[in-house]
Amino acid sequence: MLTSTTVRLAENNDVDAAILQLTAIDLDLDDNGDFDYVIGDVTGYCADAVSCSDATSESSRMFHVDSRSGLLSVAVSLDREKYSHFRITILAVDHGLPPHTGSTVVEVVVDDVNDNQPRFLSPRGATGNSSSRLELAVAEDTADGELVGQLKAVDRDATFSNNRIYYYFRSSQMPPRESVKFVVDADTGEVRLRGRLDREHQSRYTMAAVATDAGRPVLSAVKQLVVKVVDVNDNDPVFEFPTSHNHTIPISSSLPLGHQITRVVARDPDEGRNGRVIYRLPAVGDNVDRKFTIQQQHGVVSINFLFDHVTYAEYRITVVAEDDGIVSRSATAQLLVVVNRSVSFPLPAGSRDPEVVHYNDAIMVVGVLTLAALAGLAVLILVVFARSRGDARHTRSESPLSAMSNNCFQAQQLTDVTPRSSTVR
């Protein structure tokens, strides 16, 4: 008569651990009643068919029964993630002639232990394949509450209590302003935006993402999550020159055709092509006949007209700066070009670049102060010398103070005619 017994064994067991004490009886005497225990057949049931494709031959070596005592033991440490249970047929064979055999079936159920840590996969919506961190990307104009991406982690444990995963952000490792920008659904791992983004203010956010299972003890995985804010063309170019208080360019009427008179400068805080600025001068107003042209990339303005017959004239020119975004944004400014016959040509070196004009003014001031100091020193020397000769008045009239004062006056005049806005040679 075939009997069956079920035993449970937790995975990660000790090697050669005893499972079950078997007992058989034979009512015969002597050799007819003496028998041995042997394993007749072992069938392993795979929890993962991929990892134990040769289950039959492998499982036959996993168990041992003592032929005399009938103690059944396991010869290896079992892995529940590979085998869920085994069916072992045990035979008791006597020594009689002919031998008689009794049999029983032992079902060994492998119990799951929470021995596998969750492991993060590349999240849905990921922008990179870095093994050291997780990456998501979000457009800076994403609305509050919209889905940014989804975290995904797996746990190889076999049972639901040990492989169920919950997600959260470890706020203790994040500055407060970052921890509130993104939230993650504990069950689904969906990451959503909380609030609004501005790439020009902050271009990335870093958080500690945690995936934890529901086993005992709890096991978890922690990985750095970087959310990159993708630029959207949401900023207009801003003029640094010309501006409402610095926009005048005085030029001489004797400038040759094609002469560069100034350089306009505009900045756009957007990224890439959204922040790449190009310039143009529309054929409107005082530039309807295109007396002035501009280099698109560098903003250098040149004359396209000879003003040699002009004594004095003012030209108000509209300058347009627009970015290279797919849907471009632009800004306009006014440039006042004053053509004056009394303005010398060429202008003093270094006075034409709007980014160095303040530097040149400082150099001019230092030069004037230096000349004044030299003049004072010369006066002091001449006074001492004149007193030694008793002719101080004559010495003062012949001293270089007047010439030095004229030089200072000329230097001051030179500073006055340098335009507040600059020009480019």
C-alpha cells in the first residue's frame, strides 16, 4: 500500500540536515524480515523553469536516506527561487528471495525565506543606462501633477509577502526644496511633478529612491535618482546693448563704406539652440533704405551708405534679436546713430567695443590723474629751483604747468567725445 507524507523545509537549510525519520516493518523472520531503505525516484518542481532545466538529474542527488535507520536528509542547501517542492519515492526492500518491496512518497515543500534584496531596473521614461544611478527627464513646462516616469524594481523571492515592493524617496538625504518637487506612488512607482519647474533656475534634481519589500526582515535597495529638466524655449532674448539709457552711437560723416560702427549684444538664458541669438535690422523707419547692415551671428553693425555730404543727422534703427528655437522668441531695441561732421575719424583706439568702453574710461581717468601728479611734482621742483635763484615769478611763467594743464584739458575733452555707448572699428 502506497502512503504519502508531506514535510516543509525552509530554503537555505544546512547541508545534510535531517528531514524525516522513516519507519517500515516486515513481519517475516531472518533475512526475509531484514530490509534496507533506498531512494527510488526524486522529482523536482521548478519555481523558475529557466534556472533548472535539468531538474530530474539534478534533484536525484539532493536527498539521501540511511539504508539502515531510514533517516531522510537533504544533501544540499535548497533555493526556493529555483525549486518549489520535491516528490521523493522511498523504498524498503527486504533480503528475501524473491525480495519484497514497500514504498512511500515524501513531499518536501520548500518554504520561502526573504533572502533576496529588491533590485532597480531602468525606469520607464529613463534617459540613460547608468548602472550607478537612475535618470529621468522632464520638460520644464510640465504641468503640476503630470507623470514624469516610473520606477521599477524586482525581487526574486518566491512569495508575495517577500517580493511585494513599495517605493519612496528618502527625504532625509535631500534638501527640502528638492524633496517636494517630485513624489512617487508607493505601490506603482509612478513619479509625478509637484509644483512648477524652471530650468534656468535649476536644471536637475537629485533624490535617493528606495525600493523595499514586505518581508521579515525587510530588505531594500537604494539608488540615486537624477531628474534632468529639459529646456523649453520660454525666454526672450534680453539686450545688454543697446538699452534705454545707453543706445547712442556718434559717428563721423567721413566713414568709408562698410565701416563697423558698433556691436549689439543680447543674451538668452535658454539652452542650446533655444539660447542661440541671431540679429537683424528690419528695413523700417530710418533704415528703410538699408543704410545700415548687421552680422547675424555677432551683431556687428556696419554702414551701407556714404554720409560724406551729411553735416548732422540722427538715424533711429530698430534692432531685432531672436533665438534659434523651433518656435523662436525675439526682442527689439532702438539704436540711435548720430552722424556728425565734427566727429573726428578714426575714433580713438579701444573706444568702439561696448564691452571695453568702461575699461577705457577708467584708463583715461588714471592717465589724467597721473599727468596731474607729474605736473604738481614739476611745479614743486621749479618753485624750489626759482627760490634758490631769487626769481620765482619768472620760473613759474616758464614752468611746464601750462602745457601739462593743456594736456589734461585735451585728455578730458577726449573722454567727453567718446560715446557712452561704444562703437566697433
